[in-house]
Amino acid sequence: MNFIEKYLAKAAGLETVTAGQEIRCKVDLVAAHDVTGPMAIQQFEQIGIDRVFDPHKVVMVIDHIFPAATVQAKTMHWILKDFAKKYGISLYDKGQGVIHQVLSESHRLQPGQILVGADSHTCTAGGYGVIAIPVGSTELAAAMATGTIDLEVPPVVEVHMTGQSKPYVYGKDIVLTLIKRFGVDGLTDKAVVFTGPGIAGISIEERMTICNMGIEMGAMIACFSDEAKANDVAESVELSLDEIVAVAACPHSPANVRPVAELSDVVVTQVVVGSCTNGRLNDVEKVVNVLKYHKVHPDVNLLIIPASRNIVNSMEEAGWCRILRDAGAVIANPGCGPCFGAHQGLGTERDVIVSTTNRNFPGRMGHRTANIYLTSPATAAETAVRGKITAPGTLSQVGVI
């Protein structure tokens, strides 16, 4: 068995499992947010029981539309608040941050844990080696009630990483390169596990970025393993990290990937750095190291949306917030921001947006014809200064990023 199958078997109380086998697994954590949570709560109430399986293992996070931008959004917040109070579960409703970051900071994620979440980017926790599975509202309701999930063991694809990334090449560039390789549905109903000597040089934060976008290849599970080489996999793909360059996903697909160096004529109007993909401290640091020496271009709005309150606190303690604001950036509340098109910096038909988020489909961040390019924070930072898509490392007097 491979890494994923070993932990699925353990959670199912079985000695072995194989791809295609139907199993029932115990879960270690169940999570939802203010968009998906209300639907799951409605399904839970229809089950007709008076408790959750373990209040310490059920988590709700208000992150997608906080503070509430509409009356409807506030109504959904109240549904989560009432449910949390009734059943004694964990609720993060004071702007603590994006659900995936909050889970990593507050719930001691460990390799082999089974996490189910009502969000497509639940796989972010795979950066810790967690078997993190996105589910719908009905499945989440059942998990809250029973502490189990029924699933079919997925075929596992190994990405065996060797070598070391070049300067100015990061997790976002790695995963976008993989999405180009597999396509947006190449791993549908499969799992992907990252192995090999190359992963030693990839930080937990960058691993989270890579796993976060596993779903953009269709993968139901994406995680890092401590194995040098996976066994019993459906397919193994070699990835030489030292061959990867800084890239961008061009409109209107995460798989429409080109080297950043080929896009230097693209004029931009807005840059967004943040989200569950790239809103962590190491991501913001890359922007700070550019804006210490440069100002945001006068025709560009630069939005910084940290993934959590803890990250904002660290930014303030380091003096980064002053640097960012003085250079012309706007720091928004921790949360999802404009990533899924609800509030805080949406684009019009006139906008060309460079974003460190995870999707660039038509209408994802506002108007359907707004053009969205997905890049690393390093690329985004230099782009915000020049007003055109810029390969990281282009500007002079840039700190170590």
C-alpha cells in the first residue's frame, strides 16, 4: 500500500485497502464555513439527532464574507453561530482568518489524520500529510452526526520530486506547472501524493500552496508523504524542480500556463496577494522585500489579504504593515476577500488582475470578462511595481525573496 492507502486502511479498521474498494473511515476533524456550513446544518437537522459525534472535532469558520457584505451573508453567519452554541462546537467568527489557515494554526494537524471539509480546497491540509477530503453538504452532515465518511479508495498518482527550485521559483510555480501537465480534470476522482528527495527543500507553507491547488487538477486528495518513493500507485510522474521557471496561469483557466517571461507586455490594473493559497507570512514577506525599495505603480491597486489574524499580528510586530501601506498597498481583513467574487476588490470588464489565488475562471473575481492571471507572490509583487507582468528578480535593490 502507498501512503494514502495506509492511513485510509487505518481509519477504516482494515489491514489493507485497494483502489476502488468501498470503505467507511473514522474522521479526525470535520469543518465548514459560512457559505457551505448553512447547507450542511440544514441537512444535519433533517437527520433528526440531538448531538454531533464529538464537539471537539467539529469546526465552523466564518471567513468567506466577513464582515458581512449583505444581509443574506449575515443571516448565514447567524446560522453557524446558533448551531455552534447549541452543540458546543468550535466557532471562529471574529475574523480569525480563512478556514484552511485557521485549521493549520489551531488544530494540530498531523500526518495521516482524516479531515473532511465542505470546501473544495480542503486539500490544503495535505501540506502536513493530512488526508484531507472535500465533501458536499450531505456528506458533511453525516460526518458531523456519525464521525465517519463513506468513500471509494481512489487510485493514487505519485509526483516524485527531485532537484531543487531555482531562485524566485516557489510552490505556486510548481503546482501551476503540474496543472499544465495534468489539465484541470486529469486527476479527477484520483489522489496525488508528493514524494522524493526534492520535497526536503519545500517548506510547510509552500507545501500547503501546492496541495491547495490539487483540486484544480481534479484530485480529491493531495498530500505530501515522507516516503522516498511511493509503492503500489496507479501512475508515477517524475518532476525535476530545477527545470521549473516562474509561470502564470493565463485567462481563463488554471491550466493555461505560460512562463512569466513571455507575458511582459501585459498591463495590469490590480494585484491581489492573499487567500488560502498564498496569504501566509512567507508570502507577504516576498511583497515586503520588494516594497521596501519601490512604490506601487500609480495605475495599480495592490490588495494584501492575509490568511489569518495571527499573520496580521506578525506583520504588525515586524513593521511590515507600515512598509506596505507607505508603498501604496491596501491591507484588508483576513479572509477570502475577492477570491470567489463576493466582495473586497472585485474586477470590472476593464480590469486585468494578477492574483495569488487559485482560480481564474470567467467571473471568478467579478465581471465575466475581467482577465485574471494566477502567479506566485514574488511575481505579483514586482508586477504591482512595474504595472506590467514582471518576472521575479527583475527589479534592482530587491531583498532576499
